[in-house]
Amino acid sequence: MVKIPVLSRKQIFRLAFLLVLISAGVLAYFYRVPIGEFLKERLTFLEIRTVQRIVKEEDAVIEVVDDTSPAVVSVVQKKMVLDFFSGPLSQKQGIGTGFIIRENGVILTNRHVVSDQDAEYSVVTADGTEYEVKEIHRDTAYDLAILKVSASGLPTLSLGDSDQIKVGQSVVAIGNALGRLSNTVTKGIVSGIGRGITAGGSLGGDTEELDDVIQTDAAINPGNSGGPLLNLSSEVVGINVAVASEAENIGFAIPINLVKSAVDQFEQTGKIVRPFLGVSYYLITEDAAKVQDLPRGAFVQEVVAGSAAQKAGVKAGDVITAIGGGSITEKNSLAKIVLKYEVGDKVSLTVVRNGKTIALSATLGESQSD
């Protein structure tokens, strides 16, 4: 009888390990080419998708520019100046941008672009046609002006919904950036919402504090002021504003939803009437409140004489923290809250004065366009 050798546990383990190695080697030999091809195909697929995404976005931007440029205009200022040798001369220069929203010649721009009431203004379209501005309606609530020219059949832009904007969203800014009466285009993303800035004119004119604006890294300079900030559906989501303080790679725009009511009112009545509280202020953000140990809200710098605020007892140095129960924040500014009301409405004010909270009541007045 032949004896079969009995393997020890250690020998069995070694034999099993050897078989595994041999099997792995055989599999690797037979499948090395398919695995390599699979990885190569996968990487190529990912590269193609990346390129396709970039090309798709570039095509979208090009389409936006092609669709909207005909409705973007350069705003030109004409003013008499005194020359020492020649006497009075008419000086003409491009100072900003606007965009057409109605075929009959209704145009939106910034108020500070057309702030000089002693000057005359015209607009130049993309094809070089110049139209004299017949009417200017300046909004007192926002850096907005509505211009009217005598025309018909003009190309127009559609107004989008700025409440749907998301941080990281792609946007396009179009404007008369160099003051040469020709449009330039910059592309970027929305980098912030509900910001506060100081907006100013390209000629060093009026400046004003604006809050609740859109921040973008699309380059915006004084010549772009009043031009459209567009989403990739070719809709206007904001009105570009120039910034008085120097800031690289940062641009700002007024959300278009904030000015829609002014447009509707102008078309219905021929003027812009806003509810008016009567304070100039700067916004104390959440971060600033922590650093300065102040309440979050609107710090009152000045109270307009005879205004609703003065009649209610508001004083310079007060911090208005809420109006009608609505807290004042970066995304819910004092101006935004007031615009929800009508002229003559009575509103409650929550005010912090010398560390104490007091309640006041104001009846909103009327502020007309100038």
C-alpha cells in the first residue's frame, strides 16, 4: 500500500499562495492589453468631455454676444465748454453704456452716467446710428436712469430674474469700456450676492452708496457703467456699475429685479415715484457688527429735512435694525424693504440709539425722479 504524504498546514499555505501568484500572473498576461486599452479609452473619454464642456461654454458666450450686442448702446455726453482762444465749444465724449428694453426707444443706464443736468446726451447703437436723448428720468432709490429716444423697431434685451442667480454662475458683461463708442465683452462668474459698494462716474462726478448688489469677476470699469450683465440665456440679470474705489478683478451690478418696478411705473405714468424714508446710511454687515461691536443694520449718516424719518424722530447716529418687522441684512437692505411699500404707508422702525432699542413709526413720503 502506497502512502500518500500528508502536507503540513504551513506547506498547504505556501502551495495555495504559489497557486494564487501563478493565477494572477496568467490573468495579468492575458488581460494586460484589454485593461490598458480600457484605461486609455476612459482617460480619452474624460478629456473629450472636458474639451466639449469648454467649447460648449465658449459657444454659449459667443451666442450671447451675437444676440445682445445690437441692443447695447454707448451713452455720449455733449456739453458747452469755454476755450480761451476759440470761445464756447461743444465737447462730446462717450461716458458710459446703456441697453434698449423697448422697441420704441426706452433705454436703461446708471443715474451717475447722466448725472450732469446741464449737459445734453445721445446714444450710439452698434451700427453707428446716433439718437438724441429726449427724456431722462433719474431714479432716486437706485443708481438707475431711464432714457427715451425717438425711434421704432429697435433691437431689445429681455430682463431675466436676478433672484435666481447663484454664486459660481457664468455671466457676461458688455459695455463701452474704453469710451470709444464700441462694445467690449468680458466674461466671469458671480462671486458674491448682497454686497455693498460706492459707485461713481467716469468723470469724477457723483458717487453714492449701493447695497444688495451682485459681485462678479468679469472686469467692469467706468465705461461699462450702465451696460447689461447677462446670463448665458442672453437675459439681463444686472446693470453694471463702476466702483469709485480701486479694486482689481471685481465688478458689481445692480440686480435687475430691483429696477423692474421703476420701469413698470415709468411706462404706466411717465415718471418714477418711490416711497421715501429720507435717510442716507451705510450698511453694517454681520462681520462689521462683530468687529465694531454694533448692531447689524443701517447706520444713519444723515436725515433729510422734512422727511418721513425726521418726522418719526430718527437721528444721525441711529442704527435702524428693522422696518415693519423685516430685519435689515446684506440681502435685505433698507432700500429693498422700503420699496415693498407704497407712498403713504405707515411702517414701524426698530432703532438702536446709544445702546438702547426704541420703536418709532414713520409714514413714507414720496420721492420722484429728477
